[in-house]
Amino acid sequence: MIKRLKIFLKTFSIEGYIWITALLILAIINIESTHFTFCPFSNLGIDFCPGCGLGRSIHHFIHLDFIKSFNVHPLGGAALLILIYRIFTLAKSTRFSIS
């Protein structure tokens, strides 16, 4: 069992690790105390960006605050479900064999 787990972890896609890490960071960080944003539109002073608030919305959705999540960005829950589905798809498509 341990050998199969080691083989799986070695052959799992880097994309899967990136999505898992991103979701873990969104679950752990305190979004209320940070004001930094990666959004280039917001950093340039442009007010409208269709993606702004998506990370905060996912954070609230992970913490089961659905009303706040929807108020921040209505597609946060859908984005989280899509990311979880993508992680499982990557895990399922990982082919490994025991030698």
C-alpha cells in the first residue's frame, strides 16, 4: 500500500499539486487582514474585473459561509466544485503500475 502511494505521488500531475496547494492556502489564510491583490486590473486602478473576489468567495465557501461567498462573487462555489472535479480527474487519469 505504501509503495503504491509513493508511486502515485511521484506520477501525479504538477497541475494537481498546484490546485491542491492553492485550495489549501485559500482555506488557511486570513483574508480579512490582507489587502494585497494579484489582479493586474486592480493594481492598475481599473475598478471592473470579472474575476476579482473569486478567491475570497472560495475561501468563504470552504468555511461554509455561503451567503458571504455568494455576496463576494456569485461563481465562487461553482469554481470550487470545478477545481475539486479537476483534481479528481487528474488523480483518476494518473496511470501507475506496481513492478
